[in-house]
Amino acid sequence: MFNEESVLPLLVERLRGALDGLGEPYEVVAVDDGSTDGTAVALTGIRAHWPQLRVLRLRRNSGHQAALVAGVLRARGEHVVSIDADLQDPPETIAEMLRVARTRQLDIVYGVRADRSSDTVFKRWTAGLYYRLMRRLVGKQVPAQAGDFRLLSRAAVEALRELPERTPVLRLVVPWLGFPSGEVTYLRDERAAGRTKYPVSRMVGLAADSVTSFSAAPLRFATWLGLAGVAVCALLVVVAVVAYFFGATVSGWPSLYVAVLFLGAVQLLCLGLLGEYVARIYTAVQARPAYFVATDSADDPPPTDTAPTDATGIAGADDVAALADTLR
């Protein structure tokens, strides 16, 4: 979670109620992704009244996917559920996800949005386009309308740990693992408090990361585009020769102008696509960790009830969170 101080009271109320209702031991790993508001202080106060809460603080804002991976890989339960802190994904669905996983002996249960009417028309259109593209590139095993609200078994988590990728896009990597999976549908709510920190630029970045980290299709597209450019140029050569014999070479300058522009655009596009992959190779060679853990409350002594009486009486800010609910 990043700057989610304002939503924490509602989150604790609903999440704790849902997990206490399971009637079995659990752990909640709250990943503070370098928040700059009162989120860290608020989580410390809440932990004094909620012993099952474990606070994992990252040294800097590492991004949604990195924080999500940090929470999932450090969770210790037999089943791990990842959920954003904004309460758009209902915590009450966790019980159904756990039931489906156990009764059908599944390693992965996806939370699939049955209705996106709470989203804007633009968000619905772009989300539909994203999932259609991902299913075409990665395969039909990628569930449509499934975000980062999912349940993973311990075996699936350990398989993720084996991957060499520094910042995998989990909504694509998890289906790729091939574990038995199922779906639970739910209605996605409006954000409970604060404002989103996942603007269009970040959505575009996620789409670019999804495509370039999981498919070489853009490079193949650049190859075909180059071949198309060669074909167009060959046609223009024929046109130029014909114009020469008919004495109309001066009037053919527009075709030359168009050809130069077209070839220039194709070359720049191909170089840009190639540069994107080279940049990823460079990042992989550097082998820098995607995140650094500053503190983990699991290493601290058991909390004592020294916080104010109203442990969830907090004021504050915002979105994009990674909360791993670990059910043992």
C-alpha cells in the first residue's frame, strides 16, 4: 500500500471481520510501499490491537508489482491471498476463494470481476483491450477481467520463488505456471477512500511491461513492418522507373517524399522496439533487487497494547496497495 492512511480504518474493519469469521489461524502481511503520509504510523498502532497483522515496510516506493511480489513471497501460510487496500476487491470473497480451493483441490483461484460498471467507459474499453491482447500473446489460460485479487497455494508461491525474473507481472506469470485453477466472481466496488494512484501513464506502463516481458511479438511486428516497408519501396521504384520513361520524373517528388517519411518512421519504430528489449536485458544484467525491505514486524517482539484506544481512528490519503492475506 502506498499513502493509504485514509482507507485503513475501513480496511481493518472489513478485512478483520472477514478473516476472523474463517475460524482458523491467519496472518495479514501489509506491505507499506514507501508511503510518505501517516500510513506507517497508523499500521503500527493497528498492530498493537491486531496481533495477526504483520507490517512489511519497503525502503522506497518500488511500485505496485514489486510490493505485491514482496508480500506474496514473504507470506508464510498454506494459502496466500493478494488484495489491494482500496477495498474495490471485497475481503468477504476470501472465504469463498478458500472454500473453492479446498473443495476442488486447486492451487490458484482468481477473483474475476463480474461487472465493471463502476469504472469509466475509457477504463472498461482499455481493460477489455488489454485482456484480449494478453490472451492472444500469452494464451487463453489468462483469465479475462482478473486483476491481482487471487489465491495461491504454498506450492504456487514456491514456484514463483523459483523464477529468475526481478519484477514479474503476476497476472501473466501466475497463469503461465500451469497449476490447477478456478475462478470466483464478484462485484467490484468504488474505491472506499482517497484517490487512485494508478493513472493512465501507469496503466500504459503495465501494458508495456506485460507485452515486452512476456512476448517477443513486438520484435516480430517490427520485422514484418520492415518487410512491408521494403515492399512499398520496391513499388515506388517501379513507379519511378515508369515515370522516368514517360518524362514525368519531376512530378514524382511527392512519392519520394512519402517514401522517405515512411522509411524513417519504420526505422525509428523498429529502433524503439529494439531499444525497449535491450533496456530490459541491461536491467537483467545489472541484477538489482526490485525492492529493499526496511523492516518486517515479524522480526520484532510481540506487540503490546500501547496504542490509542481507537486503533483504527486515523486520517489521511490513497491507492495502489499490495496486501497479502495469508491463511494457514
